[in-house]
Amino acid sequence: MNADQNKFLFLLSVILVTILITEPHESYARPLSSTYDWVKVDASSALDQTVAQNWITALDEAIDYLPEDVVKIIRGQSGLNITIITESNSCVNGYANGGGVAFNTKPADTGCPFNWIPLIQDGFSHNEMVYVALHELAHYYFFYSTEDGKTLKVFLETVAERGAIEPGGEKIVWRELPATIYPILTPGWQIHEDVAEAFSIYVMWPDILKKNHPIRYAFMKKVFGREYFLRVPMPDSIKSRLTYNPNKR
Ligand SMILES: [Zn+2]
């Protein structure tokens, strides 16, 4: 072996040892993390950490889709709190409130008030999780984000009641029948769910919103300031929501 070969082998072993030292060891539980440092995750250690991380990955993808000004409001001064829960006696896949957003990894799949296919049936697919993440982010953005939330809430209530006049003078209306989904909820909540559904469908299945709910589509186009051209297959669970008829229960 000549000097050059020795030098090469020495360097190779240094590189290998460095890789071994710096590579994270799978045996240590890695903390759940978002690619966004302002997303603060709270998940019980009793939860399946892989499942919890899948939800965070779906959330990251949902945030990736959103325009900067929407993300800025969601991020707020102090970031977004995300809680990963397992509430098997609850029918909700997630919820949002002033404290942030929660995702339910194991909602009930029977005994729920709606007869559409539950998302949890066959387990949540990645696209179903992204859809839930967008839906909950919409609740948070429109109704609970601290900085601009109040303005948006008043604006949306106005839209819900009688259509609204934008500062530019162009009339935009929200009410359009049939409602996207949740048509049997009380009017006060219907607007919340309707807005959240339209928001997530606008991003993931824009053609469907545009075709069936052109007024909502136009409204979301103003909110987003852009259009989407994703080609994501629609899961049967979402299809069953969109064609849901409360009179055929
Ligand atoms: Zn909702």
C-alpha cells in the first residue's frame, strides 16, 4: 500500500466515523416536529408517534399551499399551537379554537350524526389528513386567529347575512344553495363549516368547487389571491360528503 492509498483509507475512515456520530439514532424518540419553527406541537407520549408525525407532515403540506398573507395571520405573534389527540368517542377529525388547532387521530366511525363515509374508515390517508389540516386552518384563520381574526369574523358574518361590499366596491356574496356540506347544522355553525370546507376544497379539488359552487369559488379566489391546479385524487369519504343529502338519511 503506498502513501496515497493510506491517506485515502484514513480519510475514508474519518468520514465514516463522522457519519456514524452525527446520524440520529432511531432508538432515541425523535421529538415531533414541523418544518415551520412557529408550529408548536403538543402530543401525548402515549400516542403513536409515527401517526402523530404523519399529521404534522400533512399540516406542513397544507401550510405550504397557503399564500404568505394567510400564513402570516395564522402564524400570528406567537405561532400556532397544534395538539394531537385521540378521542375515540368524538366524531370530529379535528377542531380549532382561540388556543390553536387539534387533530383527532382516532375519531368515532359509528354513531355520528352524518351518514357519509367517515375519514377514519380504512385509516386516514395522507390526502385526507391534508384536507382536515386545511379545514381546521380555515377555522383558525377566519374565526380565531388573534390579530386579524375579529375583522374576518365580522366580515364573514356580514357575507353570511346579506352578501358584502368589498372596499373596492365589487359585490361578493357567500350564500349559495345547496351549502357545500353540513346543511343540517344550525345557521350559526353552518357558515363556519361551509367556509372551512370551501377553503380546503378550493386548494385540493378546485375544479369541483368551481363547477358546483362558483360563488364560493370566487370568494376563495379573493381570499387566496391565486388559483390552484393540483391533481389530487378525491377520496371516497370526501365524495360522500359533497353528495350528502340530509333528506335521504
Ligand atoms: Zn369544521
